[in-house]
Amino acid sequence: MLPGILYYILFKYAPMYGVIIAFQNFSIGRGIMGSKFVGLQHFIDFFLNTPDAWKLVRNTVMLNVYDLLFRFPAPIILALLFHEIRSRKFKWFVQSVSYMPHFLSTVVIAGIMVTFLSQQTGIINHILDWLGVGRMMFLGEPGWFRTIYVGSEIWQTIGWGTILYLAAIAGVDPTLYEAAKIDGANRFQQMRHVTFIGMIPVMIVLFVLTLSHFMETGFQKIILLYNPMTYETADVLNTYIYRRGILSADFSFATAVGLFQSVIGFVLVVSANRVVKKFSDTSLW
């Protein structure tokens, strides 16, 4: 456990000291201890004096809601389908194909999306043109951004996400299937009442962990896919923090916004854990 413990100490706990600058007018020359303390001023400036603040919060929440509604259940469904495949060779082939996108760089994934969705040369627009629908500027229309982002996330993560669920299925007692057969359950009923039920503890843990990142989104992919034309739906808290903190060097303000994200994630995890602990035997702690 030592490497894991050292990782969290060095890269997760030690940097928490820097959260102090969210309450300061941080100056690199003066350092953390010498910078002026301003209290909650940066939080007030963000929520009351930043015109796009609520748009950023809305976009972040909407992307994560879509992620929970569509990406979270996707590996669950795929794992159930994998379990029902009887041909080992076909199962191995499909699993390998579904895992592959996980090992591709986010830059490569974004490049594939840009290439496929290009208005002039993209294969999607070639198909639409052939069908008589007409070409569409997918990456230039705000209404398409969330669909493109969540769709690419599903494609990239669905195969890898099935690993834990398949492990949970492997741990289901085989005698439960035999008992279900004796009771007259067909394949679908066995999947519903035995396989799916056996996956619920893993589903609960992963759902609670997912909520910890609810106010965060895939920064890299958004930076690579968005542009000023899609800011209306694509600009989120992480991209704003990048522009304000890194490009504009306003470190204190960006840290305050980032701390707001972390606090919301912490509250959601604690609340969700209490709820699932109350209604089930599975929880994080």
C-alpha cells in the first residue's frame, strides 16, 4: 500500500496547503505567507460580479447530469450483455474492441471526433449529404456539443467500465441461477433477478464515487472540442478556471472557484453515502 499512500500524500494532501490563496490576493513575489488576506472576496466576485457565473455552473451541471443518465448505465448494460454471450471467442473479440478506446489519448479521441464531424470532409456529413439531409456544422452549433461530448465519453469508457461489473457478476453464487431455473425463470428473468441484483453493491460504490466529480468535467476533451461558437453550452467551470488562472494568472480567483467545486463534490459524496447506507448494506464508509 505504500506507493498508493505516498501518491495521495504528495499529490492530494500536501497541495491542500495552497487552498489558502483562495482567501488572499496571492502574489508570487510575496508568497503564500506574505500575500494579503481578503476573506471571501473572490467567492463574492465570482457569484455576484461575474456575468457568466451561473451559465458556467449550469453547463457544468448539465454535462454531469447527462453523464449520469447515459454514460453511467452504459457499462452496466454492456456487462449484462457480455454475460449472456455464450461464444467465448466472440465475447473475447467484442470485449477487446470495446476496451481499446480507453487506451487512446484524449487528444486522439478529440481528433477522431473533429475528423468524423468535419462539415466538409467528415464521414458523418458525407452520409447525411448522401441521404439528402444536408451537411451540418456539428462542432459549431451549441446544441450539439453536449451530445458529442457525452457520446465520445461513452465510446471511450464503456468497455473499461465493464471490468468491475463483470467481476461482480463472476462473484454471484451459481446456485442462485440453478434455483431460478428450478422456479421456472427464463434467461431474461435470471438476468434481472440474479445477475443485476448481484451487481448492485458495485453500482452503489461507483455511483457515490462519480458524484464526487459532479462539478467537474473532462477538461482536456472540452478544451480540444469547444470554440467560441459553442461557449453557450460548452464553457464550464474547469475551462473558465484554466483561462482565468493560467492564461490570466489570477491564481487566487481561480483557486476560489476550484475550491467551490471541491466543496460541492464533498457535500454530494457525504450526502449520497448517508442515503445509500440508510437504505442498503453497501457504502463507502
